[in-house]
Amino acid sequence: MLTLLIGTIIGFIPIVFDIPNPLGLIILVVGYLILSYEILITSVKNISHGQIFDENFLMFVATLGAFFTKQYPEALAVMLLFQIGELLQDIVVDNSRKQLKSVMNLKPDYANLQTPSGVVTVDPEEVAIGDVIIVKPSERIPLDGEVIEGSSFVDTSSLTGESVPRSASAGDSVLSGSINGSGTLFIKVSKLYSDSTVAKVLDLVENASNRKSSTENFITKFAAIYTPVVVLLALLLAVLPPIFTGSYDFSLWIYRACGFLVVSCPCALVISIPLGFFGGIGCASKHGILVKGSNYLEALNSVETAVFDKTGTLTQGVFEVTTIHVANETALANVLSAEESNQLQSASNQLLYVTGLAESYSNHPIAKSITDAANINSASNLISNYEEIAGHGIRATFAKQTVFAGSTKLMKKFNIAFDEAPVNTLGSVVYVAINDTFVGYLIISDQVKKDSKQALSTLHELGIQTVMLTGDIKASAEIVGKELGLDTIYSELLPGDKVDKIEELLQMKDKKKNIIFTGDGMNDAPVLARADIGIAMGGVGSDAAIEAADIVIMTDEPSKIADAIKIAKRTRKIVTENIILSLGIKAIVLVLLAIGMGSMWLAIFADVGVALIAIFNSIRALKYNLS
């Protein structure tokens, strides 16, 4: 800044005070050299690294050409404007990046560690699993953990985009990066800082710029061709016209060629395009949508079909046993002791108890709902030979009898005759058999999420087809599908079947279009990986979700998918505007310079001015308001 000021003052002294040459020219050249010193040094360094067509070198050559044609004040002014433009570009780009960092300003500076000698302030990376930290009102929670004492409301907006604080009290899990409300919380740490939610989110956002969009790659390749071509045209413009016309007035054509050199700088494109995508990713982050790269953000513009898992994605994933149907009381009574039968009393309770014992080794949400209903809190030692049969159910031994619990596929696999639940059953049906005797079934129901219907409606408005893949029975799946207005429903699918269905959809789609798959990120990794764009929902605290997906939605709201697509379309619009603006103005100015209707002033506007306009336009991507 000081160099810029000194060079400007010295350079303009002979112009303002009309000092005659040669003294005036010497003073102006001194001012010019002060202004161009850093540019010359930078261009020499870049040329030594093989970057011949560097903007600094081109600008230096262009202004030297102006000196050759005796346009001394213009050469000084062009160098000054270029320097001012570069300074403004740096300020604007730096501010935009700071805005993004403020959006993702999650990193905690310290942790209040409880020790036998008192509370000690330490770096979060020094805290171990099992340690107890104290989070005071308005402090940022530094590590993931469980509240063991105290109660408060926690602001998770910087992670999830949700403005409504969540309550936190003893027994609740809390996430690093959230801000504590008015109460003091004592938290038992469950993860090291390196594995915490905030560390994973920050790493994801910081590395997003490494995955470039096809537009960014195109601009990089285009700039590598565009600049040498315009420089060649400048050389031809300086030499050929005066020879062909016979005037041999090289000064006029060198002046015009110098304008070509100024316009040849691709700054407006190589700065504003990545900045536009950077802003789009920042805007998505602000709304609780983490995009792993601008390539995925750009791909959202061409979505043809949105495929959803049902449980935990379109539904809440909170299961409850709503119906117990007993088919054979005698077979149930034979497997229970007299004491167990007396305690349980009804046949419904007996069926629930036996099924709960068999499911006690399973981590599946449906199994958890059954064990909760049966008041079985841990894996029972009454069960042996436990076996999970993927996509079918489980088999286990209880009281020397084999218990089967699962879908119709499980019953058919072991040739067990059974009575199917009514076709209009809403929920998942778990059929139970003892040895080869069918004893009944349980119906476990799940509730549709509040905004699922609106989310699918918005996707339809965007012209996107909706598909649901589920392992549920056909009748249950169709009830949910009809309620939500899904276009296509595939039910009774095994985990491998979902991948096959995605493969079918990929074969059927338009080659220029994309298919997105949205799941809960826990058991959908193969499908998330196979789809054009994998989206994991409820990514807060889920390592599997963050690792498997291309985009992570930090809440359980399906409506965020449409929001992500809207942000992507807005970002592409801004990027397209910048490309048209930059290339359009540069093309017009090149023509005007070639026919003698332009000047170096116009050329510097086509370079620096257009770059600034494009950069300011790119910032709009970060500030997009979805409401």
C-alpha cells in the first residue's frame, strides 16, 4: 500500500506540474518503476518456473509498449489501475473467504477440564475419552459427549442450520461445535477431538475445494489456451497491418497490440468461477448441508431422479410395537417355564417376551423397539446360537428350542407355514416361529417425518422423479408411498437388491442426467457409493454418514435436499453470468482495439474492472437466502 502511494505521487508530479522532458520523463519513469517493481520481480520468478503468459509479465510488456509509443502518462495510469485492481481483488476475495470461515467458525479454542485439583483450561486435543469437561453459559462445546450433570438449551445452528435450540440434560448426547445456552453442563467426553463432529465437519469443508467442478476444470484449460492465442494475435496485430498497408507505422499498431496484452489476462474467470462455487458450498454449509466438493454441487443441477430409503429418511425411524397377533398359544406355553408363564400372564406378553429375547443380540432399530417393549435392556444369557440372516431376520436357541423372527422371506426360507398380516397393514411385520411352528407376528410402526411430503412436492415442482426403496412389505410401503406422493415404490428389498435397483435406474436414465440416493448413512453405504450423488441424512454424529456420502445433511429434514438443489442452481446461474460477462466484454473490447476504437483505458477496464464485477457477483452465492 505504501509503495503504491509513493509511486503514484512521484509518477504524477511531472504530469500535474507539467515538468518538461527529459526531467519530467525521468521522474515519471521513477514513479512507474516503483509501481511496477513487484510485478517485474513476480513475472521473472514465474517465467523461471515456466509460466510465460503470467498476467504480471503481460501487463509489464503492455506498459512498456505504451512507453515505446510515447504514451507515457497512459503507461503510468494503466500500471496504477492494475495495481489498484489487484489490491481490491485481494481484499474482496479475502473478505469472502473470511465470511465463509465465519459461517463455519466452529473450532473451539479451549476446554474446561475437571481434575482432582480443580478445573484446568486445556487445548481440546489434550482431553481423553472419559474425561469430564465443564461448559459454562455461552461457551462453545469443545468435544462430543454425554451430559452427566446440569441442564441447558444448546444452539446447534452452526452445525445443522436449525435456529431453534435443543434442550440438553443428564443422559443426553451433545455435539462439539454447538453453543451452550444459559445453564452449566458437565459432560463426559465420548470422542477424541480428532474424531469429534466439529473436526470432521471442518475437515470436510476445508477439503471441499480439492474436488473441482467440470466448469472449473474447463476454465483452467480454457485460460491456458485463451491467453497464448490473444498474445499471438497481439503480435500479429503489431506486425502485419503496417506491413500489408505499406504505412510501416508500427507505433499505432503496437499501441493497439498492447491493449490486446492487457485484455488477454484471464483473471476475471480464474478467480471468480472457483469463488462462486466456494460461495455456494459456504451457503449450503450455513443451511446445514455439507457438500464435499464443487463437482457434487454442480452435479445437483442435472438431477433426474431422487431415490430415497424409507426408514430414517422419509420416516422418523422411531419404531413402536403397535400390534401383537398370537397364532399358537400352546407352542408359546411349551417353550416357557411355569414361572415365566405366570409372570407374563397373557399370550401377547409371552410372544413379545420370546421375540424380545431372540432379538436382544441385534442392533437393528426394529429389534430395539421389540426389546424396549419387552423391557429387555441387554443381550440375554438365555439365548444361544444367535444368527442374523441378512435381509431375512434372525435365528436363535431359547430353552433348547429354535426361535425364528423376521420377514416372510425367513418363513419361506425354512418352509414354515404362516398366516400373513392384512394387506393394508401400516408398518413392518415380524413373523415369529418356534421350531417349525408359526406362533404369531408383531407389527412395528414408524411415523412419516413432518416435512417429507412437502420435500417430495418441492422436488416434483423442480421436475424431479421420486423413487422409494425399502425392505418393508409391499402393502406397508404403498401406504407410505401414497401418503407422500412418490412416483415409484420398490418394496421387500434385501440390502443387495437396493444396489441392483440403483443399477437399473442408472441404465435407464439420460446420460446427461444424475440420480441421487438419500439414506441415513448407517447401512446404505453401497447404494450411496453407487449413485451419481450420495446424500446422507442426519449426519450429525454419524461417522458412517460423513464417510460414505458425497453430501451430508446435518439434520433429519428431507426438505434440505430441495434446498441443496436450489443453492446449486443459484450458484450455476452466478457462475454462468460471470463467464458470459467476462468473455463477452473481452471479445467486444478486443474488436474495438483491433479497429482502433479502443484504448489502453478500455483494455484495463476489460481486465481489472470486469474481474472486480465478477468477483462481487460471486459473493452473492454465499449470501443466497432460501426463504
